[in-house]
Amino acid sequence: MVARVIPVNPFDLVLFGATGDLAKRKIWPGLFRRYVAGQFDDSSRILGVSRSELDDDAFRDRLRDIIPTSTTAEKDQLDRFVALVSYIAIDAKGDRGWDALAKTVRPETERAFYLSVAPNFFGPIARRLRDRGIATETSRIVVEKPFGHDLESAKALNAELRDCFEEHQIYRIDHYLGKETVQNLMALRFANSLFEPLWNASHIEHVQITVAESLSVEGRGEYYDNSGAMRDMVQNHLMQLLCLTAMEPPSKFQPNAVRDEKVKVIEALEPVQQSDIARGQYRSGTGHDSYLDHAGNPDSRTESFIAMKVNVANWRWAKTPFYLRTGKCLRARTSEIAVYFRNPPHMIFPGIDTPSGNVLVIRLQPDEGMTLHTTIKDPGPGGMRLTEASLDMTFADSLADSAQPQDAYERLIMDVIRGDQTLFMRGDEVEAAWAWADPIIQGWQERNHKPQAYDSGGSGPDDALLLMHRDGRRWRPIGA
Ligand code: NAP
């Protein structure tokens, strides 16, 4: 299999927040890799924008420092890449720099504006782009998460953006949607005849979606404390994974067809009972402080862990719960969707221990890939015994010489340039997710609920285990 790179049309990409952390870690290296792959060439331009006063040469030197290269050939390519980049200092909420930007973008070229800045800049930047005629009817605007902290603020952000851009021009990033495995989940379900007939409550017993992180919130505790696991992870990333797992087949793989189906899933979610939620905060552990120390707030009741049972009240999923779990300072960094199939209706092997049955694990990180746990005969003599065998497909192995999975940001930026919104959240989708999340958050705020302490390097608080035990189920071990 040979990797196919389909070049995009020449573009002008204006990156606001060009000196920021996200740009440094993900966006600039991602753009360079796409350039090296031949997805765009020297006919495109990238304009870095931020507040600092820098000239083009100083900014290009920064890029040379932050973009990793491993060979001399790559260093040459990096020189060619940085030659496409220029820099403009702009005050996002003032007048400085905007005239220079208006003069720099090229008249006949597609324009995309990537707002890798704090959300309070989205509206002011969008307005200035419109008022100064820098954004055209075909331009696109990309905004980073978080998209609001509740329904009201998400509606306000949507209104600010829609005041200046049409919905088909707005790209709300959830980088989980750019992951290879997430798209493979759709391919698995809708391009094979094997799984879809089984993809319902009659055959699936329950689903577990886990996004576990081993790192603490050190260094971003103050930001995190205003958010917590529910707002930071569940309302967006886990919700997207839930939607893609639970949605009906769209009539075609087109942005609005896919997003219509995702919205229907969110709208079908039952309100979550507080008794179906486990919230936790990590304690201090070997070599690190507690959540409360990192948050700088000894009285904080913000959760660094949450687990919950969610019911999708529709024909396909009635009585098949989805369990969501995410947290910091856990045993391993792992993101996965585990689909537990029901056991066979009748066992013909009486008296023989049966392993846990069929589980399809779709791994997003690390080692993107899929594993299907099956039951086979334990090989060798000694009569009939059953054991578990895994059919494993780790993409990095199975796709060895073809496409190594791209980083999510690389894929998403190129989708913006191509004008493909399929992997971006629509405004009504974000609002529906907040409309579901808000009452849950209000529920524990009204009770002033105190999260349960848990050990770092473990699997979360005891309440999360109880949530499962109560239902006669068990979590998959984190990092299994
Ligand atoms: P950051 O490191 O604080 O960078 C902020 C950027 O905004 C800098 O380039 C800064 O320019 C620029 N800026 C600040 N005030 C400005 C102004 N008045 N006018 C023009 N530019 C201004 O932030 P970040 O971590 O990169 O995050 C950027 C966005 O991505 C945020 O919405 C964040 O929530 C989101 N995000 C970040 C991550 C991550 O891993 N970092 C992950 C997911 C989402 P100067 O440097 O010149 O001051």
C-alpha cells in the first residue's frame, strides 16, 4: 500500500496565537510535516500573528528552533518551509497590525484564519476580519476549544461568530475527531457488513469509553480548576466518541449528514442521575503534590476524575449503557472504546470456564489500532478447554510502509483548507452537548458535592468501581 497525498489548492493561512503553546507543539510542526509530505507547495503562504513585536527573520528563527528535523534533507525543507511564513504583530482587541494583515493576504487565494487564542478573542478577531474586509465569503475560520463553559456561553460564542461568518465557514476543533482511529470507527461500522448487524442492544451488552491520563494538572492547575474533567473532557472529547459509537449510519459521508446523526445521539441522552456519577480528586503521591496543591485552592471541589453511566434512549441502544471515564494522574495514558458483546445465548460447553467473551477495543492512544478479543479452544491435548485469543491490528504495524497515522492537527488543518467540515463540530452540536452537561454540573454544584480522593497511579476513586460493581460489571483495567 502506498500512501496517497492529495495536494490542496494554494492557500493563505493566518495563524492567530502563532507564538503560543499549541502552535509551537502541534500546529507549526504539523504544517511542516504536511509540506514535507507534498500536500502543499511554495504557492501557499502562512502568516503568523500574535501580540509580540517580532520581525519575519526573528520569527522564522523561532520556527527553526521549535520544528524538529532529523536529516539534512529535512533541514533544507525546513528552510524552504519557513520562507513561506511571515509574521505580523497584531493586537486582537485593538487597531495595531490589522492594516498590515489586510495588505498581506492575497486577493485571489483561499483564506483560512486559525484562532489558536483564548476564546475571549474569538469575537473581537472575527469582527475585525469582517469589518476590514479581510475575511471574504469563501474564507474559513477555525476556533480552538474550549467552546464555552456552559450552554449560555457557548450560545454567546456561536452568536459572535455567526454574526461575522456563515456556519459553513466555521470550523470548531475537537482534535479527537482528527485521530485516525476515530475515523476508522466509522469505516469499521459503515464500510463492513460484519459489525453493523451486531451494533445494537440485542448484541452489545455495554460500552466503556475511557480517556485516562497519567499526568497531573501541574502547571495548568488554575485553568483546570475552573473547568474540571466534565467540562474539559466529557462534554467534548468523550461526547464525540460516544456519538460516533452510537450514531445511526448517515446517508452519506458528508459533513451535515454525519453531524445530523451525532446531534440525534446527544438529543437521545437521558438525564444522568447523580447516583450514576463518581467524581474524584487525586491525592499527593510519590514525587508529586495533590490536586488541591496544583490547583492552588485548598477548598477546591473540582473533579480531576469522573465516571458515569449514560443511557441513550432510542431503539438501537435501549438497555445498553455507555460508561464514560476520564481522569488525571491515573495508571497510564490511554484512550479507548471497549464494546462488550453479549455472551452466546446457550453454552454448549458445560462445566468449562468461559473467558470474558467478545470485546472489541478501539484504541486511540497510545498505539492507535483495534483488538478483537475472541474465545478459542485452548490449543493442545487434554480435552476441551476455552481460552482467550486477541486479533490485534495496531495501525503502525499493519500499515508499516503506507500511511503512518498523521497527527490529528495535521489532518484537521488540511481538512479546513479543503473545506471539509465532517470532522468539526457544528454549532447546534456543541450547544446540545452543553444542554446535556449543564444540569449534571448544576446537580453537584447545588449539593456542594466533594469529590472522593484517589491515589495517583491507580484507577480512580472507589466510587467508580462501585458504579460498575453495582451493575455486575467491571472496568477494563487502565492500560491493559
Ligand atoms: P498560549 O500559549 O497562552 O498562547 C496564547 C497566544 O495568544 C500567544 O500567541 C499570544 O501572543 C496570543 N495573544 C494573547 N493576547 C493577544 C492579543 N491581545 N492580541 C493578539 N494575540 C494575543 O495559549 P495556547 O496554550 O497556545 O492556547 C491557545 C488556544 O488553544 C486556547 O483557546 C486554548 O484553550 C486552546 N488549546 C490549547 C491546547 C494546548 O495544549 N496548549 C490544547 C487544546 C486547546 P504573545 O505570545 O505574543 O503574547
